[in-house]
Amino acid sequence: MAKISPVEFFRQVRTETNKVTWPTRRETLITTGMVFLMVLLASLFFLVADQVIQFAVSQILRIGH
């Protein structure tokens, strides 16, 4: 791999960064909101699943007594 100077490296980085299509503020807010919503839904699902499993295991263990 050919070595390049730090100045040339940063010039190339800047050129590549200019090619990136950055999201708008609105797109960023919408996707952030969707992420929070999905996290909330997933946490509620796992809370309910955990409670159901806990209840089932406690009922199974209670049979032996």
C-alpha cells in the first residue's frame, strides 16, 4: 500500500465526505422517534413475556409442594 502524506489523506477524506447524502433534520427526528417507539414496544413485549414465563414457572414449581 502506497504511503500518502497526512495532508493528502485529509483532502481525500474531505472529498469523500462531500459525496455523502446527509439526512435532513426532519428525517433525523422522524427516525429517532421511530427508534424510541420500537425500543418502547420491545421493552413492553419482553416485560410481558417475562411476567408470563415467571408465572408459568412458579405454577409448575408449586405443583411439587
